[in-house]
Amino acid sequence: MLRRIGVVDTTFSRVNMGSIAEKELKDCGGGFRTIRRTVPGVKDLPVACKKLIEEDSCDIVMALGMPGKEAVDKVCAHEASQGIIQAQLMTNTHIVEVFVHMDEAVDERGLRSLAENRTREHARNTYLLLFKPDMLIKQAGTGQRQGFPDVGPVDEEERSSTVH
């Protein structure tokens, strides 16, 4: 049976994260069809994700957004994230939230690189959640960081010397 992966991105983002996600998903393998939607901003993502699940029968969805650096943007991102969580609970379906905050990078080149890397890594996670969840189990506790270098697991020797 052909599975469906939803991809929702925003026009507010300064990087075409939806196209990056679609390409990376395609590179992961087959057995699915991608259904893409684009909405104006992050606060529009929850309902778009819920509609992809309920109206387009998506088995999993990626929600891609790039909140700005102002305080109001942080609030909007938090509210959008809460809506995405609510949509997951209402539909019993994973929605992989991929937010890249514009103040996470020091310049535009860094912002592009972060957005591309985080989107690619979360696209692979989305594929694994749907098709190969055991592969994620093997990564448990390994300090994976999407978009940045992985930090690795806690060093057992260091941990045992700091625990009292």
C-alpha cells in the first residue's frame, strides 16, 4: 500500500524548506507519495497539517517554518507549536515540527545552511518514523542534533564522577 507523507511549509520562510524536504524524502526511498501545501506563516501550520491527515489521508506530516527574531515571532512560534501538538493528539498522527528561528544563525549563509541541514535531517527522521522506526531506537541516547553537529552520548566516566 502506498503511504502518504504530508509536507507543509510557509511563505514567511526565507528558504524553500518544502522543496528541500520533498527532495530528501525522495532520496530516502519509495513506497510513498508526497502531498505538499504552503501556508502564509507558522500559525497556519497546525490546521494545514490536520487537514492533510484528515482530508488527504497522510500517514505522517512535516511542518516546516522559519519564525522571525522578534519577541512576537517567538510567541507566534510557541503558539504554532502548541497547535501542532494538539493536532497530533487529535489525529493520533506524528507531525514532525521543523522550525528554524532566524536568530539561530549569525548570517544569511549560516541561516540557509541550518535550514537545509535541519530540514534534511528531519525528513530522514520522518521517513524512519513511518517506515523504519527500529532505526530510531538504535539512535536513542546518542545526542542527535538536527541542523547542528551531534553532541554524542554522555561520557559514562564523566557522568559517574559528577553524580553524588
